[in-house]
Amino acid sequence: MKHLKIIIILILIVLLIILSFIYIRNNLTGRAIEEFTHTKAICNTSNFCQDYEITCKGNEIVKQQPITGAAIQHSENWQDPRANPQDLCK
């Protein structure tokens, strides 16, 4: 009878450890995918482009901050070669 109690307690401890690892793994993975930061140049109608550090949560912008000294003025006939330059969180 004493051995049965010890075995049951050990099984419960192992289950608790396994469930804890699953919980921690799911929370860390979800947060890492959910929020991310990257840089992107944003250009205006006069072809002045400024680099920004953009933090996204899903498809929504959380923070958008210009990077000092990371700007360029292109000529008036320059065309942005990017497919969707305004997609900031994709």
C-alpha cells in the first residue's frame, strides 16, 4: 500500500512537470510570433525615404520610430521597386 502511494505521487509530479513545460512552451512561442520588430523605409510623394523601426503585433503597428540619419532623397522620376511598400506589418 505504501508503494502504491509513492508511485501515484511520482506520477502526479511527472504529469505536473510535463504540463508546466507545455504551458511555458505555448506562452513563449505565442508571444514570439505575436509581436515582432523590423526596419522599413517609408517614402513620401516627393520620393524622400526615411527608415523606421516598426514593432508589429499581428497585423497592427504597435510602435513606429524613425532611425536617425537613415534617410535619402531620390530623384523625382524614381519609382519604388517594392511590390507593397505600405504593408508595414506583413
